[in-house]
Amino acid sequence: DIENTIISGTLNSCISHHHAVYQIFHNPIRSNKATKKYIQYYDYCHSNVSNFCSELNNELSTNLPNNFSAFFDIFNKTLDKTCKLEKPKSSKRTAQNNPWITPG
């Protein structure tokens, strides 16, 4: 907002013929962190990750991929099978909004 500008201008530099532009304004930048909801599609708890590793090991030992795309498909299918939630969870309580909250 131009009305809240305290000072603005350009900085001369010997690095280039271009000038750096700056603006200092009165209002702090507002954050919408507190209102942002977090949607969780996967649960990476210890048991799910262990199950994923076992399933992936079994799948790769029986179905060896011949290129990265085949490996990527196996990896994603196994991840979905072992860690994907049936119904995504929605919450405002996340580590980003509440840093004291930890998984488990």
C-alpha cells in the first residue's frame, strides 16, 4: 500500500548498471499461518514405516524393476498400501502452528 510507505528508492551499485529498488513500509506483513489448515494424507508412524520397508523389500525381491519408472511405481503403490489414510485428516494443530506438538 503506497500510503503506508515510509521511504523507498534505489541503491547504486558498482556490480551492475541496474539499480536495486527498496521500500520500507509501516504495516507489518500479515501472516495467515494460524488460519491455515493442514491436511494429512499419509501416516508415517513407526509401525507403518516398518511395514512399508518390509512390503517394499518383498515386492522388490519378487518383482525386480528394470528402470526407475518401474521402481517409482512400485514405491508409490507400496507407500499407498501401507501409509495412506483411508480418509484424509484435517487439522489446524500442526508443528508449524504449534511447535510443541510432536508425532506419536
